[in-house]
Amino acid sequence: MTVTVAIDRIESTTTPYVTKSHGCFTEGRARLNATYLLGQLYAAQFYHTMRQKLPFTAILASGDYQQITDWRIQNSHRLGATLTPVQLVQQGTGEPLDPQHCWTG
């Protein structure tokens, strides 16, 4: 199965919304859908980057998740409200928001 999502514009405001998209999130649907979409995009990209930077499988096998917690604090939580969402994902992952991470794992 191939999943294609085309987002023409996402605005990060207090209530983000997608002005035009194709697939599950279409024009006219509740703004809440875009919030879920943005959260999924951000989470997938941070997860992808974390798996590249840390010995993820070994950490999970050990049961000691401190390295994961430390990475998340360093690359996301400590930056928090000091950056816009666009800046946060760029600085925390080293690349602009890329929806491809949602489907590549």
C-alpha cells in the first residue's frame, strides 16, 4: 500500500490548520485533524533522528531508558518555547520537517 500526503501549507499558530491537503486530511474538516497530523509528523521525525543517533535496540533491551530521556531533553524539551515549531524540528533533528519519516520508520 502506498500512502501519499500532499500538504500545500501548514501554519503553526496556536490552532494550526491545513489549508489544502489530500488523503485523510481534507479541506473543511475540523482543525483538530491538522493538530494530530502535525504531532505525528514531528514525533516521527524526532523518533527517526533518535534511532540514528542512539543505540536504540540495545537501550530497549537493557530496560534503562535514561539515554532516550537525555536525548529528548537535549534535542527537544530544553529548546521548547524558545523556538518556533519549524525552528525546533530543524535544530532538534538537523533537517526541515519531512513527512516521509511518518512512513519510513
